[in-house]
Amino acid sequence: RKEVEQDPGPFNVPEGATVAFNCTYSNSASQSFFWYRQDCRKEPKLLMSVYSSGNEDGRFTAQLNRASQYISLLIRDSKLSDSATYLCVVNNAGNMLTFGGGTRLMVKP
Amino acid sequence: DTAVSQTPKYLVTQMGNDKSIKCEQNLGHDTMYWYKQDSKKFLKIMFSYNNKELIINETVPNRFSPKSPDKAHLNLHINSLELGDSAVYFCASSQGLAGGGYEQFFGPGTRLTVL
């Protein structure tokens, strides 16, 4: 089992749609969780940290389920500019971040 | 003002050559990293330095040698390049160690092609 696993997609959705991604992680001792966004041929950038109680930032909502070891990202009212690859990132072992393979989102007009 | 910069942006070279990639951050961060992103887009940690000291070396061949002359710089030297080294190499930095949940800021990447 991969340390951090994501559905690679692509998820093709129309503008205005709501879309959700899940990510599972294998190490129950993981402490920090993030969603990063990576545009084509660009560097990853932090989208949001994921807190135990769940957190929201505008149209984006992140949830953490420690019991089932998964993290989710919900995007409401999708915009064309949301098209990107979304990377699930987990602090798996001490001072190392482990990145999932990413989920590709394509928002169409 | 670029926070994390890398040079060169593109590097095309022959097998067997030696090359270096430079990284600089002007964020005042203590921790810097090198990542490799292969053709399947998986981003994997190679090295991590904290205050110029190596703290993570993730089973990277010893042809790869990082050097941190000061906290703001982390360079990557690669000897005897192989076809499998072709990838995008990202430098990153963070205020503290990854275990503390700090955001990592990435450079624009260096696309290395070995012919």
C-alpha cells in the first residue's frame, strides 16, 4: 500500500459544480496534513492545511478522518481557474513530508 | 521578489556528465529541501537541510551531493548523469522542520533532461 494514495483522475466537471477528492494515508502516527495545488509545469503551492476539526477557506473545505485515515477536499462552485493537480501531503515520519501522486481536476465551461 | 529561486530552469546534458543546480531562498527560513518529480508526477524528497546540516537523505545514489554554504542556499551537484535522472528537481524551504507542520515554499523547478 502506498503511503499516500489518491485517485489520479482526471475529474472533468462543468463550471459551478461541486467536486470532492479523497486521499488515504497509511501511517496512523501522521500528524500534519495538507492540500497543495500544482498547475501544469509549475511548482506546488500550499492550498490549505487540514485540521482535525475540519476547516474551510472560501469555496474550499478540508476534512480529516483519523479513524479511517483519510483526508478530503471539497471545492464548491468550481471555476475554470481551479483546473490543476491537487496533491495530498502528509507528514508521515518525523521531518519528512510524503506527497500523493495528485488528483487532476479539469473544469470546463 | 522571488522567494525561492533555482538556476538553471532547463538543463539538457549528455549521459556521464556532471552538473549542478543552484537554489536560493530569501525568506529567512532555516530548512531547505530537494525534491525530484518524475514523469509520473510523483514528488519525492531527496534531501533536507536544517541550519546548513543534513537531516534527511532519502536513499539517493551518492552521485547526488547537496551542499549548503549558508542557510539561504542549497545546491545540488550530480555526477555521472544517467538517463533515469531525467526529471524536474524542485528546491523548497520552510520556516521550521516538516514535523512542525510548516508550509513549504517551492522554487520554480529545474527540468533536467539526460540524453
